[in-house]
Amino acid sequence: MGLIADVRGQGLEGLEHNFVTGRLESLVNWARARSCWPATFGLACCAIEMMATGAAHYDLARYGMEVFRASPRQADLMIVAGRVSQKMAPVLRQIYDQMMEPKWVISMGVCASSGGMFNNYAIVQGVDQVVPVDVYAPGCPPGPETLMHAIFTLHDKITTGEVLARRSARGAGAGLAVEQRDGQTAAAMVGRR
Amino acid sequence: MGYLNGFAVTLRQLFKPRVTTDYRGGRAKPGQPDAKRPKPERLHGRHVLNRYPDGMEKCIGCELCAGVCPAHCIYVRGADNDPAHPTAPGERYGYVYEINYLRCIHCDLCVEACPTQAITESKLFEFSFTNRDDAVYTKAELLVDDEGRPRKLAWEDWRDGDDEDTSGWMRATSPSGDRRYAGAVAWSGELGYGVRPPEPADDEPRTDGEQRADDELRADGEPRAADEPRADDEGGG
């Protein structure tokens, strides 16, 4: 009867696992993982593979992800597919900022992940310089199965709550900070930590 | 009534067989299907560092792969062999060998450049990372195990057949190569595993067997059946 005595003595903190909120969080995570609508952000040849993933042969609709939303307000996941040029980077960041929390980013393909073979002045060397990336999919381009593997990795991340851990550890956002008028700095991201 | 044509298309599709491959990334619950589509024979996937049958490493640390790589994703540092306990035959061996999979474009140029056929590419293409550091594969991850098979790392989704027909034999026996070298020691397959008879060069007369195989290929338009026995004992070192 240790359990009852602990609860009587310490209230809910006496429980080893706080099952009331624990269950709710996993329910929320479960719901988030299974309705993760991607924003369309196909920039190059990787987008062709992304379209193939959404089509009948791989059928992202099995995971509630078939609706690619053109409006960032309705999207949860940004799949950056293709090389990001220096001119495109601010646009990418704006789209990301316009997305509602919670939001995730998959960097699809080597060009988005690190610039790939385009190591030159025109291409951003890794999209994680602009937005926080959750999962990297390697390949040039990644096949539909590689993208799905990345998506499953992201699902694992969402359901285990690692996203929140990372956000709180790094102070939200890509580690970008803006100077405010009062002299303080703040993380350059819309939404709560 | 033109709009009914659209409904007719939907109705027709309803009764067709499903084309979806039930891929679940190795996370299927018991009873759930989890299939990959069959891969082409010449697909380029994750690299493998090979060994000789006696366990010696093939890599000699020459850095030709790093030099030829268009994406500069390979980092090699060679070191002198300890004469008493050599890691590789010859003077040098690959002391550090790293491939950054967030740069690699799987072009197979490293495989073509390698003089000892130390690096080949497997068919494994299903892997993803949650941070950049994981994407840099070190030598411990790339090197084959004692049986000559690639190491199946926890975050990769290996299936049967992904480590077959890795790209080493393709270079050694391709028509652009000189087939007189096929089967010689320097052109050995991976532990005698995955070796198949050489393809003829374009300008060479065909032997009877090859001619017959070509005729069969032309007759049914199908490549070789996967279960056809391979001459695994030919060639190799």
C-alpha cells in the first residue's frame, strides 16, 4: 500500500508517473503525428520525389499527410525539398514564421541539408542556418522510401515529445536572436517557447 | 451530363487492384505489411568499406576517392602500417575514413576511383538523421564485419537483398573496363560475395553462353531472374 500512502502524503507528486497529464500529452502527440500536413516547399528535383511520395504508389494519405497546403497557416510540417538559394532563404524563413505552432521541418536531400555538391556563393550551405531542422533525409534525391523513413523518424520524435525537449534546450528557433530596442536580445521566432 | 464522366473514372478505379507499397520504415506492428519495392541492380546506396578474405582492410589510404568526390564529402587520412600487425597489405592504410551523408550524392565516382576496390556502395537507401553529427559515418560504421557483410546500423532500415550486388563488381566487369583484369586479385569481389561473371566489352566477340543470354534477354525483355544461380566461386580472391 505504498502507493496510496504516497498519494495521501504528497498528493499527485507521490505518483511515480503523473498519469493524468502523461496520458493527455501522449494523446496530443499521437494526434499531431497522424495529421501532420506538409506545406509545399519544393524547390528543385527533390520535389519530384516528394510528389511521388504523395502519389498512389507510396500514398502518404496512409499517415494523414496527403494534403499539401499552399497556405502556411494550415501546415504543420515544412519539407524543404531542393537547393535553397541565398535569395530564397528569407522567403523560406518567412513561410516558416507564418506557420502555426507546433511546426516541424524536414530537410530533404543533400542540397537542403548542407548545400550538397553546390558549394558556392549562390546556395545556402544547409537550411538549418535559416530554420530549425528536425530530420535530415540524405540522398540526391532521396527516394520516396527515404523520405518516408524521414517522416517516420519525425513521427517518432513527435510522439516521444523530443521536439519540446529540443525547443526548451535551445531556446526555440534556429538559435537566431534579434537585438531589441531596449538593448535586450530575443529569439527570432514567433510563438511560445 | 459531362460531369458524370469524372464519377465514372472514380468508379472504375475502385475495382482495380491496389498499387500502394505498404512501406512502414521497419516500424510495422506484428501482422502489418512492411515492404520495400525491389531495387534496380545498379542502384547506388550507402557505402561499404571492404576487407580481404583474411580480414585485412582493402583501403590503402590513397585519398583518390576524396579527390574525385564532386561534393567533397569524403575525408581520408592515411597512416603507415605497423609492420608487425598490419591493418592493410602494403605500406599504408586508411587511418581515418569519414563520409558525410548530408553531402554525398551517391554518384559512385569514389568506387570507380578506388584502386583496390575498397569502397563500394550497397543498396541501402532508407536512413535519416535527427542531427548533423549522426550523418558523418566513421570508419567503424562503414567497414564490413568479420563475415564481409555491411554493418546494419540501428537507424537504417535493412532488408534481405540490400547488401547483394553491391557496386564493386559492376565497375570491375563493366564494358568500359578491361575484362582481362576481371577475376585478377586486384579486381576481386567482396570476399567472393556478390561476384558474377564479367560482362563482355562492346568490341569483343561473344562467347556462346553470353550470346545465348543476350538472345534470351531480347526475346522476353526481362533481365535475369533473381534466383538464377550465380557463379559465386568464379573470380574473386
